[in-house]
Amino acid sequence: MKSSMTKDEILGIVSLIGGVGLFSTVEVVSKSIGWRVDPVALTFIRFFITGVVLLIISIPLLRLRIKPLGLKDYGIFCLNGFIGITLAIPVFHIAVLTMGKASSSAVVFCINPVFVIVLARFINGEEWSARKWVAVIFGVLGVSFFAYESGALDIGSVRGMGLMLLAAFFFALSICISKRVLAGYGAILLMGFSALAGSLMLLPLVLFRLRMNDIQVLSEAWLPVLFLSLAGTALAYALYYYGLINTSAQKGAMAFFLKPVLASLLAVMFLGETINMYMLLGTALILSGLFLGLEGKASRGGTCKNS
């Protein structure tokens, strides 16, 4: 069967892969920062900067809107920000530091497509199909090989794995919510308001956890923090959300199966981590799953708009 993807969908998939590529740097850079910057404070900084930058960019879009934003719109932004940022990302950063390797963190987090496959059926009206489930099985099998990156089971602590799975679930839920409303707002506007709302909800907790030497430590780690904020967050989410506009939530999630491959390569280059035969086999399975998930017609349910 020949692929029936349109040019817009192909561009969307390229944008998804670009966004996931930037997302893949987050674990590696976070590992380099370590516990020097509090994970909750790091989340606040990342998404506050992202929100401000994207909203400045989206000012022309706001002026072009026929219908001004209302309370319902801001409620959607707050809900998406609360689930996808306030709940998901601090847990994610804590899990990255709890688990042994940056690559292992990326592996566990990329299980989120499994959650999306289930949630998108109810939130976005996207159909289940045998092809999608086979693609997910390939991806999950590939991910399982990455668990043996040291030659033995090396997932890290049970606590770290549980936290990462929880973060993956919240992120998957946010993907489905975003896909449902993206067409009405656009990628930059939706992410800008969601990021700002999600970060501001964290501010009381950040102030509560603030330590006397945090400002000095942050000044020493400003470069990786700035990279995470601008490239790993603002640009990554803009590309990823743009990709979601032009494809389905399930395909958007499937692109995450590239994350452990890219994150592992970056971990080798910058953190001195190693790649073995298990990881190579996992890469082959993940790429096979990605191909299966991206081939074929886009789900009609993926075009669901906010009512």
C-alpha cells in the first residue's frame, strides 16, 4: 500500500522529529546540571522563559484573531499547563536525576505513546488499529533492549522508574488535550500561554524550596539552563506542536520512539556513556515501529477541534 500522506503531513512529521530531537537533549543537559539547580526551580525557569518568548512571538497572531480570547480559552491554557508542565515536568526532572543514566531516563519516558494510544481514543476520537498496536509493540520491545544497556537490567531505582512513568502519563494526557485544541489557537499561542500558566503555578513551590545559595549556583549553570529554556523547550515545543497540527496525536507520540536513540547517542558524546548490542537491536526495533506508525492514512479523529 502506497503512502497517502500529504505535503502538510510530511512537513508535520519532519517538525515532530525536529522537536523530539531537541527534546532528546533535555536528559543529557539535565544530567550535566545535576542537583545544583532544584528540579522544580529548573522547571519554572524553563517554562517561564518559554512562555514569555513564545507569547512575544505570538503578539501578531493575537491581533489577527477575530474573536478575542475569553475565560474558556484561558481555562484551557491553565488546564494544559497544569497537566503537561506543573505536574509532568518537575516529576520528570526528579526522575532523570534519580535514575542512573540519561539514556535510561529517555527510554522510560518514551513509553508515553502507549498512554497516548489509549487516551487519544477517548479524548481525540482517534481509532485504534492493528497497525498502530503492532507499531507500539515494536517500540516497546525496542525500549526494553535499552534497559540492558550495561549488559544487565539497568533501569535504575524503582522510585525513579515509577516517577518517570508518571511523568510520561501526564505528558501523554497533555498531548491529547493539545491536539484537541491546537487548530483553534496555533502551536506558538497555545504553548506560550500553557507554558506561562504552568510555570506560574509552580512559583509558590519554588519559593518554598528556595535555598540561600540557589541564586549563586544558578549563575554558575546559566548556560545549560538557558539552552534548556530556549532550544530544549521553546523551540522544541513550537516544532512539536506545529507537527501535531498536521498529523494525529498518536503519530505525534510515535515520534517519541526516536528519543532513546538520539538521547543515547548524545549521552555517549557528552557524558561518556556506552552503546552495546542490546541498544543497537533496540534502535532497529524502534525505527521499525516508527516506520509502521507513520505510514498509512492519518486518523480522521486527529482533526478534532475545540467546540
